Amino acid sequence: MADQKSEQKNTSDQIIERLPLEHPLPKEIQRLPKDDTVCKFCGISYFIHHEVKALEEKVISLEKDLVDYQAAIEREVTLKNEIKSCQEKLAKNQALIKNKEEE
């Protein structure tokens, strides 16, 4: 059953098995201060799986933001090229107007 729910992702010759979070932590536990959920000896959270899932969600969100950012950069380059082209046309038209006025 775990095989049906797990996802596998191949990243640079590593296979990462991701099991879905079947039962989220109760709200009371989620609200506990970090000090109450971390081992006093080694500092590792008792809820490491939950924290890994939260980090995975954050990574997915940041990857989406990065795609949007890259698209915005591409649009910016395109718009800068259009502005440059329009400025050149404007300069050319202004020069033509000036030449006609002189004639």
C-alpha cells in the first residue's frame, strides 16, 4: 500500500521516496514551542517527518516562484528590446521632421 502512495523522484542518480503525510499533526501539537518538540540531547525534532513535508511544500512553492521570476525576466528583456526599438524609430522620425522643416 505504501508503494501506491509513494512518489519517486530521480535527482542526479538518487532516488528519493516520498510518502504522503496521511495524518497531519493535531493543532495542539503544531502549536507547541520548538523547545517542546526537539530532543534535548541531539536537537533533532520528534516530528521530523512532518518538518520534512513542510520543507518539501516550501521547495515546491519556491520552485513555482522561480519559474514566475524567470518568465518575468524574459518579459523584461523583451520589453527593453521593444523600448530600444521604439526609441530608435522615434529618433529617426524626429530627424525626418527636422529635415523637412529645414527644407
